Amino acid sequence: MRTALLISAKDLRQRLRDRSVLVFSLLLPLGLALVFSFVLGGVGGGGDVFRYAVVNADGGPVAAVFTDEVLPAVVEGGAVAVRAAASRDEALGLVGSSDVTAAFVVPPGFSAEVSAGRPATIEVVGDVDSPLGVGVARSVAGSFAERLTSVRVSVAAALHGGSTRDPAELVAEAAAATDPLRLVDVPASRRELDMTTYYAAGMTVFFLFFTVQFGVTSLLDERRAGTLARILASPVRPSAVLLGKLTTSLVVGVIGTTVLVVATSVLMGARWGHPLGVALLVVAGVLAATGIVAVVASLARTSDQAGGWQAVVAITLGALGGAFFPVAQVGGPLAALSLVSPHRWFLRGLADLAGGDVAAVFPSVAVLGAFALVGFGTAYALTRREVGL
């Protein structure tokens, strides 16, 4: 064991000297997580992602429903901010300068047209560089228009059926009627991660596969330099060499991931969950990544070849497992196929931890452990002849 630790310590000193391990284990994942969080994190985190302006040039009761009831309800839902504009020209100027994502313009006579049953429009003017936000604005206006249409149909049906009541009373009654379908929030045993935490975790586990390769591929560097043959010719057990290389990967992976967990929590506000549950997932994830990387390295002839193959494997598993976008939400065959990726189980364990206690991560930890066992077993079988085991 002492020999294995000495080999591992030597490899760690080399990697710290060339700074490569710092780049892949800290700088790149933290940088990309910050970028993803800045661009998309507010969607699920309650920030004002979409900024809208509204112009009420009508002033009538129907327009007031849209400006005083519908839009405030949208703001309460999160991720949207609404400001008033004095005129259409001012609203268009705000859109043109990208101060707002889109503008709602309620034209003069809107309420009168609606009350008379004639066609009426709400103008939505959007920023060409914000198609998603413009689409949301059109959806809000479209939902209000559908609501008005349903009121019209209800009143028309009542009058056609012989009702003698005042049409204004029928309009008010139809508008106040409760929707037959409503969306409500209910507690769940398993929750999805907020966007900030999701991308922090996704980039962490994605670059973990690049981080742990430094220990494993150093065996190929030793062979190319001729030092492996000299080590094996000395009174050093071959198993100690393999254990030392694997220990390097495990140490670098655990330390790098732990630093990222702390850094993203402090700098980005990521909420990883219970420390013990996170620790179990980190250790299991590092073991799984090291096992898979060990298999790839055992098939390669040089460290450069191993690095190229490992990059392909890491990117494929990362994309399939949801490191860049939540594949599980897509459903269908792709979601089922993502279960073969350790990334999916790492992220799933964190989501389960967000909605439960430490025991919620046990299934994911068990699957990651299975990845590690299969990987280490396969790598051992492939490399035993190389080191004389």
C-alpha cells in the first residue's frame, strides 16, 4: 500500500506542476456552469428573464382586465417583469433598444369592439433577438383572446337559447365563471433541480470524466517513456502500480468535485442538498467515471489515443445523460437510453435528494457503483497481461 501511495503522490505532483488537472477539474466546469446559469438559470430560479412593456391606449374595462389582472398574474408566476409605457412609440423604442423583450399594445376602442362582438386585436411587438420571450408574450395575449372568445360564445349561446337577461350581465357572469381546469402545485417525493443547480451539477459530472483520466492514462505515459518496464523490474508488485494510478484518479476526482460543489454553492447559489447524500453521490460518481475511463485506457496503445477516445466517450455519455440539457424530460426512447449513462444517475440522485432525505440517493449510488464494478473488472482483465498480473 505504501508503494501505491508513493506512486500516486508522484503522479499528483506532476499533474499539479503542468496545471492541466486544474483546468479540467476546476476552471472549465466552473466557467461553463456560470455561463449556462447566467443564460438559463433565471428561468427556474425566479429571476426576471423576460421583460415586457404594456401600453393601454384604450382605458376601457376589457383592456383593464388584461393590464390589471392578467399581466400581474403572469408576473406572480415568476421569470417575468412588466412595465407601463406611455405610448406606442415609447414601447417600440424600448423594444428596439432591447430594454424589454416585447411590448403589448392595447389600441383605442379595444373594449368597445369586444363588447360589440366585433374583431379586436392586441398588438405584440417583439425583439428579434429574443424569440423565446416573444413567443411567451404571444402566448399570454393569445390566452387572453381565447378567454374573451369563450365569454362571447357563452353569451351568444345564452341569448340564442332565449335568455332575456341584459347582455352586459351575461358578459360579467361569464367572465367571472371559474375555469373548469386549473393547474395547481402539489408536493412530490421527487423534484427537479433548479436550473442553476442543474447546470452546476451537469458540468461537474461532465468534466469529471476528463479529470479522472490523468491518473489512468499516466500508465500509458510510463510505458512509452520506458519507466514502466523499469518499475516492474524492481521489487514492486504490479498490483501496487495499478492501485497507485487508480488512487491518483480517485483523489483528483473527489477533491476536484468537492471544490466545485463548494464553489458553485458560494458563487452561483447552487443548492446541492444534504451534504451526506451529496458526498455519497460524489464518491460513487468518481468511482464510476474512473472505471469507465480505465476501460478506455486499457484498450488504447498510447496516452494520446486514450485521450481522444476518452473525449468521445465523455461527450457522448454526457450528452446522452443530460449534462447539457434535461434529456429525461424529452421522454420516449431517448430518455430510456439515457439510463446507460452515469451522468443521468448522478443528476437523478441529486434530484431525488432535493425531494427527500439521504436514503433517496441510494438507488442512484447503487447503479453508479455497478458502473464502477463493471469498469474496474473489465479494465483489470484487459491490463493484467500488460503489467504481469
